[in-house]
Amino acid sequence: MTAIQLKNVSKTQGTFKLKNIDLSIERGFITGLIGENGAGKTSLIHLILGLKKPDAGDISLFGDHAVEAHREALLNRIGFVFAEDRFPEKMTVPQLKKILKRFYEDFNAPQFDHYIRKFKIREKQKFKDYSTGERMKLSLAIALSHNAELLVLDEPTSNLDPNFRIDLLEILQELMEDENMTILFSTHITSDLDSIADYIIMIDEGELVFHEEKDLLLEKYRKIKGPVEILDAQTEDLLTGIKKTTVGFEAISDEHRALEELYGSKILTEQLRIDELMHHLKKGKGV
Amino acid sequence: MDKHFYLKLVYSKWTLIFTAIVIVLNLASALLLDPGTAGLMPVLNLANVFIVLYLTANYMNVHVLMTYNKSHEFFMALPVNKKEFIRTDYIFHIFMTLLSILVIFTFSLVHDGFHHLFGMIMITGVNLLIASLYYTFFAAEWFKNVNIMVALYLVPMGFTFMFYYMPMLNLLGADLSMIPQWEFILYTLPYFVLAAGILTFAVTYFTAQRQAARSDVI
């Protein structure tokens, strides 16, 4: 069953366009959403949360296509974290808690208190006095405190200290023990996804580049290193994002087996990291 | 609906506290003070004007406060039905309008003058017309440019005070048979404005809800 489905979704905002996005995010998995700043990750999240309306196409959440009509019920099942905090600056945790209790049907106050203590968030302080990391922790505490089935996290780790980042990734992994939980995790710290993501979605300049299972993706693509002399038109066709240096070239390829047969020990094939894959695919587009 | 109402109450806390203070002062002045010796009067007059302005513009004020630090993005990502948000806004505005009527009523007890009644009718009518126009824009744009839209309120409301309330005070006791158009402007026009205000407010209640569901929230 799908948690999020987008069919041919387009949205124009000023000069930026999100173009014909087709996505199907399965329930029970962590999906990483990657792309450069301005690629369209946040716009996509705003569409999913119903903060923006698509110009064309269809969005369904938990199989429900009437997202606008059932917005309230659907958002009760979704926890979110924005890249930047959007808290009312003059409020404190107890005041916000009163509001959240009214807004979420299934708000779990003891769980919220538990996360407030666990994340060491200052309850009596106004939000304007919070550090960026503290605000992010508060966002996470809210997202984790109303028994959401889907977490939509927009750059949740970007302002966190390394220790808390690791704690958060552990919390997310614990949450995934519930097989109904789904997480969409947008980030540019792709190393976070190396350890936890099941699927990776990459978007670039408003277009979907790929949506694949992470392990298959990293199996499919390999980093290729070799001497520049072997680069002819035919070889270059098998490579993506070629970077030439004085000592040789570096690229990625989904035809690494063919290249190994062709060039044997002249080339070196290595396992890719997600950030390297993103970098070479972007370079391969000639941008 | 109660959650939206609660949120608006949170953001209207100070307006409501000052309204309660002004109503109490109005009643106390009417019951206890000798109007001839009350040095408090100029202050009380000013407080009444300000609180009526705040009450009738409260819906905009709540929206402006919600946009600080872009916190409307947070609130609108909570389980919110857009139509219900607009519906509660309309109900809350009626509630605040009734409070403004109560303020003017208690003020008229201090100053005992029937002209305040006409002023109240005119202000309520203009207030409903402005709110109707505001919500027509708000439903399409949501929180974008809410600060600019406040001008929508200030200009016509300022005109009402300057070209209706003030002339009415100045022409009090004048022989209006000499200037018959003032008779119409001062004592008939308010009813037309109020009727137009109620009608447009009722119509835009439905159109704004429909439009709001079709528009981007941020």
C-alpha cells in the first residue's frame, strides 16, 4: 500500500517549476529525498502537506485522493518537521502544548513530555530564545507525539549537533519497528541516508531524476577511475559525470561490468556513496 | 471549529483584556462620575475609539500576528480544514463586532446621545463591507500580503470617522431642514450601509470558503 502517491504533478512558483512528478512511496519504509538547494524538495513537501495546490496532476495520501476534502483527517496521521522553524516566537512549550492538544485528535501528551525531557528542551523559555537546534528538537518532539503513521521531515538534521543527529537516526530506526510507519526524509546530508534509507528519490531543477531502492541503486552504479587515454566516444557513452584530472578521470557508470570486461585492470571500480552519485548525475546533466 | 476559535482567542488576548477594561470604565463613568468634573473623559473617549478600531480590525490583526516568524506555515500544516478556518474567522468576526457594539453602547451611556447609535450602525456596516472585501482577497492569497491588506481597513474606516462621525458631531442640534442631504447622510445612509454590509458578508462567507479550498496556503 502506498503512503504517498503523486501522478503527473506540476507546480509553477514564479520562475521555478516542478515538472510532471510521478512518485509512489510505499508504506513501511524510509525514503530519502535528495537534491541540491532549490531543486524542489521543499516545494514537493509543501504539496504533500496540502500547503500548496498542484497546477496539474493528482496527489493521494494513504490511498485517499480527496486530500483537500479530508485534509484535517489526513494531517492527523502525518508528523512534519520543516527545514526552518515556524514557531510563534512569544509562546512557550506549555502554551503550544495546549494548542496541539486541540489540533491533534490523538495528541499523546505524556509522550510529548517525554521527548521534551529527553531532548532537554527548556519548557519555560519563549521560542525566540531557543537555539536553532533546540527549535528543531521541538519540531521533532511534536512530530513524534501524535501517533503519526507518516513522518515528513524536511532537512531535520541540518542544524543538529553530531551527537543528537545520531540519536535521531536511532529514534527513526526504532520507529520503523512499527511496520506501518513511513518516513520521507529530505536532506542534503546524504550520509544520514546511507545508514537508514530504504529508497532514494533524487530531484533536480524540479524534475524527478530517479526513485529507486537504495541498495539496488548503489549496486547498479559504480565509481569508475582510469587513465584519460581510454576515453573515446564509445567509452564516454557508458560513463556519467566524467571529471578529468591530471592523473586520470573519475565518473560513474551503470555499465561497470561492460567497462571491466573492456578495460580489465586499467580501470578501478569502487562502491559509491549517495552524495557521489548525486554529484556525478548532476554533472552528467551538464550543469 | 473550537480549535480555530481557541487559536484566535490566544492571539486576541490583549484586545479582549483592554475591551473588558474599557467597558468597565464606561459603565463606571456612567454610574459613578459627574460628567462635568470627569477629567478622565478625553482619555476614555480616545480609549473607546482605539478599542472599537482594534475590535473591528481584530481578524486582520490575528492574521498579521500569525505571520510573525512565518508561524502561519506551522499552524496551517497542523490538521486544519481550510473551509473551517474561514468559517471560524467569520464567526469570530461577528463575535468581535458584537463586542464593538457593546463598547459603543456603554460609551453612549456616558455621553447619552442618540447620534452614537447612528455612528454604531454606520461603523458596523462599513466594518462588514471591509471584512467582506478582505476575505475575498484572503481566500485567494491566504497570508500573503496581509500587512498590505490592512490598508483596506484603515482607509474606509478613517473616511467613516472623518466624513461621517465628525460631521455628525458638528451638525448635532443644527437645523438640517436647511441642508436636507445631511438628513439622509446622517440618519438614513447608515441603514443602507449596514444592510449592504450584512448582505456582502453573508455572500462572501460562501464564496470565500470555496475559494480558500482552491488556493495555496503559503
